[in-house]
Amino acid sequence: MRMRGVVREGALDRPGVYRMLSPDGEVVYVGKSKKVRTRLLSYFRCAYPEDKGARILREATSIDWEYTPSEFAALLTELRLIKRLRPRFNVAMKRDARHYAFIKLSRGAAPKLLVVRGAGSEDGGVYYGPFLGAQRIGEAVRELSDALGLRDCSLDQKMYFADQGDLFGAPVRTPGCIRHEVRKCLGPCVGACTVNAYAERVSMARAFLEGADDGPIERLRGDMQSASDRMEFERAASLRDKLHRLEELREQFGRLRFAVETLSFLYTVRGHEGDDRLYLIRRGRVRAEVPAPRTSRDRRSLNELVQSVYSPPERQTASVPTHEIDELLLLSSWFRRNPAELDNTRSAVRS
Ligand code: SF4
């Protein structure tokens, strides 16, 4: 096999990333390894035709690779290549991400909260997370939507706001669903609220999810107290359960914000043959990468870089821009799997 010969002749056992290409030049798979040569040769030993490696080799006719200073650098490069090239066979990484759930606030005139698995698509929604335990998060999100009167119907449900002008006359207003009737939704589909009234509730949801506002919890607590004063104990008990779910969600967000904040430091990674690198990580994302400083001049320019990366204020929020989710997941899983690596980190404050 020609590809095997290319690998045998040229590949070294050091960290790097590799690409498998189809005859027309399409990158069908991107991978990384601590030992590129060993990893690539293992593809040619796949025992079963249904093995992933064997399937990739059936599609690929050429292979190329580049070395990276370390395994960590290989992971980052692989992630960036996959995001840029979206190779067909790179489902494994997506599967990793599917362990996690995110709360998504959709776009549009009447946004809704929903729980999605895995890293999001580039559709401009706002994501909060990642969380483990999609089901419990789903229950908490339902309570939050109910408490604030946000819709939870299909994204293509047509909306008709009370103040929505329509040149061709108002559409036939069908009755809202049961959620509007039981006052769990403001009813933006039946003209029961204005655009602003709905937007205000969406802002409250965002503020709650970002840890800036306890309004929904206070509201439920007030309702619970009134129900109990009226001796409606069954209703009070059900409100208490809702309250607990929202409090649990708030705590989870607290822990998440802490985790994101914890992933802020300078990280030195030993590199192949002394090619050490320094990564400037802020809020779970690599903001800059430079060769580890060796001279006082290097250190001076590092100080400037550190200032520019860490000084601009950033809001402490649990929302994660879509394009940052994969990197946040990668970094948290790297330090979880290699806790000793935290010894190679130091605070950016005293660089
Ligand atoms: S009342 Fe209308 S907007 Fe609200 S959840 Fe039901 S269908 Fe959706």
C-alpha cells in the first residue's frame, strides 16, 4: 500500500496531527496522536472492515501530517482543524460533546429556552453550560419558563404580538395552547402580550441564568407563601418543589461560573526537544500562545501580552459563546484527565 509506505518512510514518533484525504482532495478525517508514526501505522492493521480506521482508509488515498510541540498542542490543533474543515469521519469528537447538555436561548421575536445536547450549531443562539444531567436541567428549564411565562412550543410556531401591526389585517387568532390558559405562557402567539413585555421576561431569564437576578425564585417564593397563607397546602407543596428545582439550577450555574473562572491562568507545556510553549488561558479559552520565555526581553514582552489578554474586563457569566464551547470542553477534560498538569499553571496576576 502506497500510504503505508509514505508513513513508514517519513513519520516520526512524536506528537502531531494528521489528515486523511480523498482522491479529490477532500479532508475526510483529522486525528491527533502523541506518537504520530505508531498511530498512523495502526490504521493499516485494522482487523475488521467495519472498524472506523478501515472505513477511513477505504475513502482516503493520501495522508499528511504535521508535528506539534506537545500532545496538548496536538489536541488544540486537531480541534481547530476539525472546526474549520468539518471532516466527515470526525464524529467521535461530536459524540464526546454529546455527554453534555446546554441551555440554549433561541433567537427570534419570541425566544424560548431549550436544552440541547452537545456543542451547538453556529446559529447565533446563546448557550449556557455545559452541564451533566440533561433530564434534571430540562426540568429546571421548564420551571424557569413557566415562572417567567416564556413559550416552549415549536420554533416555527407563528407569533402574533398585541402591538404587532399587520398591513394585511390581523391573522385569524387561534386560541393559545393550554400553557397560556393556565398562565404559564404570556401568549405571544395570540396577541396576549406586547413585544416589549415578552422581551422583558427574556431579559429576566438571561439575568437569572447569568446569576445577576433572583427574580424568578423570589416570585415563586412569594406565590408559595401566599398559597400557604390561604391554606392551599397542595399548591404550596408543588410550588416548593418548583422552587427547589430553580435553586438547584442556580447552584449549578454558580459551580459552572466557578469552573470557567478557574480555567484562567498561564500554562507552560513542555515541548518536544525543548520547544516549550506558554498558553494564556482565560475563562476556558486559549487567548494566546507563545514560546515559553527564556530571556528578560521575552519576559518583558510576555508581560505586555498578559496585560492585553487579562486586563480587559469580562462579565462573569455562565453563557458561553457557541464558538468557544468546544475549546472550553477540551480544556476542562484535559485538566480533569491530567490533574498533575495544574502544577504547570500559574496565576496571570504575577506573571
Ligand atoms: S401559548 Fe402560544 S406561544 Fe405560548 S407555548 Fe402555547 S403555543 Fe407557544
